[in-house]
Amino acid sequence: MKPFPFADYLVVVIFAFVVGITVVGALIAALSTRLIRGVCGLMICCVGLAGLYYFLHSPFLALMEILVYVGAVCVTIVFGVMLSETDEPPHQEKRSHAILWGGSALLLCLALWLALSRLGLAGPWPTTPIRVNDGSVPAIGAALLTTYSLPFELISVVLLVAILGALVVARSGRTKE
């Protein structure tokens, strides 16, 4: 018998809280009509993802999630918004189109959730433990430069596109007369 069964429940509660933060941040980012609120939702979601990385025993990746995505991408988008000028009236979409797109997006998300749930419950999962590195900085660096070099480079391209997109938003706001 475990000496502290309450500790297991506490871990589950903290994990559920972190997952809730991630989901709420993603919903704010996806459903908000104002760009600043969407970026704030993205920041909340990234902080939740950092918490999930910490639960996966990778504090280095959790810190990098906060530094790179919250500290670089979100702040760059906020600077782009602050530098742009809003001279155009807000575009109002017809309500019937919004309901149609929202309903189709909901059906697509439901189908994806059902497919992933079926895969997770009925899929062939390995029974032998997978060898994982110790999470130290040298081990992560070696893995990024050998095994995961292509995703590592793709992440840098995504960051470059995010920065360039923020600069385009900022520049197009300055040229309007």
C-alpha cells in the first residue's frame, strides 16, 4: 500500500488543470474575433503546453516553449499589431455563413476526435518500454542534431514565417493613407 494515496489524486488534479489551461487557451485563440485576444489565448495555450512538457519530465522543453513561443512569437505578433493602424471598418460576415462554417468545422473536429479515439483505444501499442533519453541538455542537443534534425529545421522555418507575417502586418498598416 502506498503511504500517500492523496499524492496520486493531487497529480491528477494538477494534470487536469494544465490540460484545462491548454484547451481554454486554444479555444480563446481560435474563437476570438479580436487579434489581441487571440494572441493572449495563444500565450495561455503555450503556457499550458509547457506544463504538459513538464509532466513529460522535460523541463528544458517546457522552458523553451515559454521562451520561444510566448517570448518570441506572441510578442512579435503583439508588436506587429501595435505598429499597424486600423483605418478599415470591421468586416461583418453574414450569420448564415458563420453557422455553416462553424457547423462544418464542428463535424470535422468530431470526425477527427472519433478517429483518434478509435486509434488510441484499439491501436497496437508497444508493450516493451521505449528507451528515452534522460532529458538533459546534451542529450536533447544530440537528438535535435541527429534523429530530429528535419523537425528542428521545420520549427525554425515556422518561427521565421511567424516573424515575417508580423512584419507584413505592421508594414501594411503603415502604408495606408
